[in-house]
Amino acid sequence: MKKTLIAALFAVAGLGTVQADTNSLGLDTDYRSATPSVESVLGYPIGSRISSPAAMYDYFNALQQAHPDQVKLFNYGETWEGRPLYYVAISSPENVATLGDFKEGMQALANPQRTSADEAQRLINELPASIWLSYGVHGNEISSPEAAMLTAWHLLAADDQATQDMLANTVVFIDPIQNPDGRSRFVSRYYMNTGMEHSADRISVEHNEPWPNGRSNHYLFDLNRDWIALTQPEVSGQVEELLETYPLIFVDLHEMGGDQTYYFTPEARPYNPLIAKSQRESLWTIGENNGRWFDEQGFDYFTREIFDAFYPGYGASWPLYHGTLAMTYEMASARGHKFRTEDGEILTYGDGVQRHFIASLATIETASNERKRLLQDFWNYRNQAIEEGKESDERYIVIDSKQDPAASKRLAGLLTQHGVQVQQSAESFEACGVDLSAGSYVIDTAQPAHFMVRTLLDEQVNMAPDFLAEQERLRSNNLPDQIYDVTAWSLPLMFNLEQQRCARLPRVELSQVSGELIAPGELTNPDAEVAFVAAWGDMNSGRLLTAALRDGLSVKQSDLAFTFKDGTRYPAGSLIFTRADNPDDLSSRLAELAIASGQGPRCRYQLDCRRSELRFKQCPTSACTTYRIGLG
Ligand SMILES: [Zn+2]
């Protein structure tokens, strides 16, 4: 077969742009001209310009149009600034035609409770492997989205047997740009600050991003820390898709400081102890194959030195707790077209694109070569998760909803969004040595998401003793520790909820909980003549306040706690909506707000509760309206 050099893709650069890397990657393949290249669609050679999110969307649509039998584009949401969130599935025509069956097959393997061992074996023999490549979660880590386009183009255009085998064996999911708003901010600012010649100088204006830089999304969330709270559409949308597809391998491709080289798995210590041994071993296998490809290219790289696997709320770690092999890749960033490193070399944007491309291909190859073993490991993992729960002295986790109905509802809904099965009791019962009210939430940890439950709900996740001892040694020598980032995240602690854990549960009527985060509130006594009062003190009352202010209602607040004649006690801060200060349709408007916010003003403000006992103050509108109502 004729050896075509992919270097051609990197060869040309327009006037005023840095020449992208022209080193040959030497891939042994021919390329089909029927596949549109970045240059034919966007007008510039790949690697010679930092593509805008809009251009990238055009490119992936062009690929789908050119190869409808091999590419399917799925939208999974919209950013705050209105940009599409999407991924593509790329595979052989046979696999793409049966994508629905593939997803059903993965759902069956993910749920051993409803899948027989024989059926699982059939699926393991027949299903393709799957890999999910997520690029550009940090908008100013620029080279990986470009590599997403190059990877997609290569998979579709290369006509060698090895690539065809990879596509027959593997469904490749590409999420080319997880944070389009952040990238857009970077790209427009960057080109606004460049001249005819790009500068490699790290103190040049083009290399100095002003605040806010492109890393975060529109509301300045670091999306790579939102995988536990799931507050942002870029993350929650992707989580929904991952729970549909259960990819066997997940890679999150980033950039780091420009003086580094390239990082891939295995991760640095500390490891989260809830990561399975088989997963850690497979991460080594993936790293070794990446190393082989990088060695062939003569690319520098390192493993295990930084980027630990402790916090579960990174994109590169969350999928681990469902049985996926998840990891991060990091490329030294040119943070523009070119960058002079500390040792005087020029690192280019094209260098980053090439390396992320090679790492992507190498990992797809591992998925393809290890297809059957990865499927078997995934099935084993989901079974092992159930067994771990069954054998645990803390098999059942119970959260009494009475301690804070709003917070416990939100936690239960959030866990459901994480793919955890949560149930709710219809009656009061006694378990774990305590009385629990009707409506309490029950999590049976003997479920395929056992490790996800544990890592989200355990109050303490330990680091290995020898690792901790080493950190103490470093501290005593006044040296920095080796922990990359977040070390605490327990959701019940964050929601201020107590949990009970025990081995057995009495027979109690339970129903499945949905992903809803808010239980609709109710306005009682709508004919109240003087006022409505809503108790202050939880998420619902905060939501009701902001919703009422947005709706133009007048809200008063009591500085002191007070008690009605009937004995109902209202804490300081309780909200008071008087008839006198509000429009005639107050009760119907409050009824609607109660449904949306979860908080119902429960009580008529009674005439015989003497006004002089209460002090009112007008709520400062400007200070109260910065919250979003019903934010998921
Ligand atoms: Zn990053």
C-alpha cells in the first residue's frame, strides 16, 4: 500500500500564521477524497488556525452529510449562550445501522439484575467495543477540539485494513467540544490580540488572557469540577448520554502548561480506593499502547507524576464508578499558534493537535484489540458491584426526608441523575435502630452503581497510609504535597443530611424515585384575607423568594421567630406576602410559584397575631435576585 504522509495536512499555513508542524506521522494508509477535510470545509489546513465552535459544528455536519452511513450526530443540549452541545458516533456502516441495538445491548450488560448470564455472553461475543473521546472541556485548552476533527476525518478517510478493523470492532463516540462558550471566548479574544506575525513570547499580549479566561463556561463554572453537582448543561447533558451508551473507555483530553510534554494514564497517586483493581490494570494496558505509539513518533510523554485519581467529580473519573475505564490526557499548551518553551524550543498549535490525534488513535486501537475482554470486564464489574453491596454490613442507606424535605428530595433526584437506583418509602418504618418517617429515601447498595453510590455518599474516603505518610514527610520538609486537587465531596454532608446505614431492612412499601429535584409546593388556605406566610430555612423558601421578587410581588420578612396562636412556629426570616401590598391575584400567583419552587406559603397571617409583635423589612430586591429558580 502506498504510504501517504499525513504531514500534508499540516503543511500549509496562511500569511501571518505560524507554520503548523510538518513532521511526518508516517501512518501507513491512503485517504479517500470523498471525506471532506477541514481545509475543504473551513478553508484552512488543520492545525493552522484555532477553529471556532461554529466552524467545528459545520465540519461535523459536513462529515455526517458525506458519510451518513458511518456518522451520526446527536445533540444533547444547548449552552447558556445558545451554542449546540453534541457528539458524533463514528463506526462501520454495519455498526451505525444497528446503533439502537448496540445501546440496548450495553443497557443489558449494565443491568445484570435483568440480564441472564447466557444473554450477557451472547452480547459480549457480538457487540462492538465503545470509546468516548471528550475534547475541549476547558475552552482555553485549544488543541484537543482540533484533534477531534482530525481523528474523525482520519477514521472516515483512511482506507487501510487496520482502520477498517478498528471501525468494525469499535463504536467511536466523539464529543468534539464540551465547552463551546469558553472556547468561543478564547478564540475571539486571541485573534483580536494577534498581529501579522504571531508571537511565541510568553509575555506577549496574545499569550496573556484577561479575566475571565476561556477555561470556564458562560457562568464561569469549571466544568471539570461539576460532575458531582451536575449544575451545568454541558455536564448534565453529557452524563445523560453516558448513561445511555455506557462506553467501555472514556478519555477527557486537556492541555497543561507549555513547558510540559504529554501526559496519559496511568494516573498519579492517590487512587480512590473505590476504583476496581481490574480497572487500574486496564488503565496500564491503555497507557502502554499509547506509549508504543508515542515512541514510534518520537514524542515525549510521562505518566504517574501528576493528575491523581482520587476526586470522582472530574470528567476523567466520574465514568469509572459505573465500570468505564476513564482517564485524562494532557498536552503542553501553545496557548496560541506558537510558544517558546523554557528550553528555547518553539511549541506549535499543530504539535498539540498531532499528539492528541495520535493518543486518540492509540486508545481506539486498544479498544478495538481488547474488545471482548473490555466487554467481559464491564459485565463482571457490574456484577461485582451488586455482590459488594450484598456482602456489606452497610447494604442499605436510608435518609429520613423529614430532616429537610427540600434537600433530601434534591439529593435523591441528583443521585437518580447519576444513574443510581433510589427508592422512597410510602410508610413510616424502623430501620438501622431509628424511627424513619414516611417518604424516607432508601438506597440498596446491592446495585450495579454500587461504587458510584459509595463514592458520592461515603463521608470518608481514605488515601493509602503510605501515601499519607509521604505527604507528612513532605510537609515536615516544607515541601508541597502531591495531591492534585479536591479531597472532600460527600453529598450528604454538603446537603447537611444525616444518613443511616445497616445490613437489613424490614419489609416496607417502596417506590422508585425520578430525577426530579423539586417536589411541587402547595398554597394552603388561598382565601386568606390578610397575608400568606412561608417558613424560611431551606432551598425551597429561597427559591420562592427569588421567584416572587421576579414576579414583581412585594415580600416582607420577619426579623424574629414568631408563633401563631395555633402553636405553629415560624423561624426568623419567614416570608410574608400581605394582601395590602400585592395585587388582587396574589393567591393564584403564589399558588403557581409554590408549584415551581417547592415551597408553599402554608399559613394565613392571622389578625389576632398582633402586628406590633413583628418587625417587617422590605427585602432588598437587588441582593436577592441573583439565584436561578429551580436550577437543576
Ligand atoms: Zn483542562
